[in-house]
Amino acid sequence: MSRHEVYKGTKGLAFGNDHACGEYLQIWDASVYREPDGENILVDEDTFLTRLTREKMLQLIKEHGFTEDDLAEVYAQQRPK
């Protein structure tokens, strides 16, 4: 399993790959709790259960104030060297 997180303003975003559900995307309100706790989740999508596609992922991240560059930067920082 891989998990990459980025925070922007009052929102958190996590993306990665899970052996059970494939690629996933979570976006949550991080204004009260920095981590998703079930009550503050705004988006919870994956390729297996909700048929998340790359196009849908890009649409959702833009709707919530994130950019592709935000994801690329976090991914690059967390990659093993």
C-alpha cells in the first residue's frame, strides 16, 4: 500500500494504491482534525468500489482547490532515492 498526503488551506488530500481497492483518492476537511476521521471526509473514491478514473480524480482535486502539481510535488518528495 502507498499513501501520499498533501494539505492546502483547510483541506487534506491523500492518494495512493491499495491492494484491495486499487488507486484511491480521499479529500477531507482538515480545519478541525488533521487526519480523516469518517465525519470530515468530503471525497472517498477508488478504482474498485466507485470506479475512480484518472479523469475523475483530476476533476475532483480541482473542485477542491488542489492541482496536479500539488500531487506531483508530494509524490516526488516521498519517492525512495
